[in-house]
Amino acid sequence: MSAGAIGARAVGTLLAAHRGGAQLWPENSLFAFRNAIALGADFLEFDVHLSRDGQVVVIHDPTLGRTTTGTGAVSDRTLAELRTLRLKGRDGKTTEELVPTLDDVAQLAAPTPVRLLLEIKVDARGGRYPGIEEKALAILDSHGMAGRTIVMAFQEETVRRIRTLRPEVSVGGLDEKRDLAEMRSTVEREIDGLRKLGARFIGLHQELVTADVVRQAQQAGLLLGVWTVNDAPAMKRFIEMGVGILITDRPDAAKELLGR
Ligand code: G3P
Ligand code: CA
């Protein structure tokens, strides 16, 4: 595998701008993604949902209230309706930014070296969006981005679906403490399960990541992403542990610590 390719053997810790860099710019906005690319982030991390008319849109929550001028569920609005809204900044003030589509983000990324950490979300009732995996893959393909993307989800069924549809596309699971408690599982078991599924990535909440876990993920051939690490001492610790991808709302600070 060439240096920097997607895989467990990537050299050094890679840097992912979480939601484009949510402590710096309006989250999941094209403005944030453009700035993260200019900063030299290795990955853009972002979240996708389906609009009422089945378009893949980039937004974190299943509802509009927190980050846009709209209200209600993303899945209750057509793309045309979503495009009339504006994103809010961190201060809650309205910006000029629109809710991007996956097509917008893939188009922005395609001419650059940046890679995508694409998280498939569920709807406001916790249900999987029918067909979202096929739609996302088709959009990535139309921009030649499928080979530069890691698709990830908290739902194992979504990981399985990507594996079935396109075994060559990198896919991985996400876990946090609460899920593990609900599933009566452990990090070790999740790593093993993902390895058996043929996944190439595991994204863990920082509370779950120890030097031992880093070793286990490496042994299983999984690239380990740790989220969401925003304070410098923690960033330093995870870089020293040798995590594969540092996922942060502060890509500027991480870049400095990585000596770039
Ligand atoms: O990168 C994984 C992380 O983004 C999962 O949590 O809530 O920020 O989507 P969330
Ligand atoms: Ca996410």
C-alpha cells in the first residue's frame, strides 16, 4: 500500500476536520470544507441524511433547529425547501451558507488531495434511510471519490450494506461508551466484529481509546479514528499513541501539533 493510502498501515497520524472544523467555522458548511482543505486536512468528516425527495444532504442532526434557520425533520423537507434555509454559525447567528448536498462536497473535494470520512446517519426516529448507501456511493462514483472515502456509521447494518454493495470501498463502524453498554459489548469485541465483516476502519470516542486499543486495532488491520479531540494535551497523547486519524473540530491546532 502506498504511503498515505487508506488502510491500517498509513504512516503517521492523519488529520480529519470534524464537520469541517466545527469550532472554527459553521459546521458541515462548504465554507468550512473549503477552509479545511486550504489548511491541509487529510480528511473532511461530515454527516449525511436524506431529504423528503431522496437527496443526500450534509447536516449533522436529523432535525434542522440547531444548525439552520429551519425547524422540523430534515426528512420532511425537499431539497428545494432545504435550499431556502441558511446555516447558523457557532454564535447562533444566520450565515450566508446553504445546507450542502453530498454532490456539492464531492465536487469540492475531487480536484484536491483531500479524502472523505462520510458518516451515514439515521432519521429523527432512529430509522435507517432506505437506499441511502446506494445513493451515496453513486454520488461518490460520479466524482471519482469512492476510492478516497471511508464510509462510517454507528449502525452495523449500514456497514454490512456497504460491504455487500461495494466490497472495495473502505467502510467502518463507530462506537461510544453508551452504545457498548447498551449492546453489552466491549471495544475488543467490536474490533473483532468489524474485522470479520471486512471493515477497514473503526471510529472510537476518545474515552475508549488506550494504547492497548490502538495495538488491537492495528493487529486487526483496522485504521483507528479517535473523536472528537479538541484540547491540545489530548491531541498530543493520541498522536503519541499512534492513532490512525485524529478527528477534531480544531484542525488548525492539530496541524500545529503534528508539526505540519
Ligand atoms: O467522526 C465520528 C463522529 O463524528 C461521531 O459523532 O455526533 O459528531 O457525528 P458525531
Ligand atoms: Ca459525524
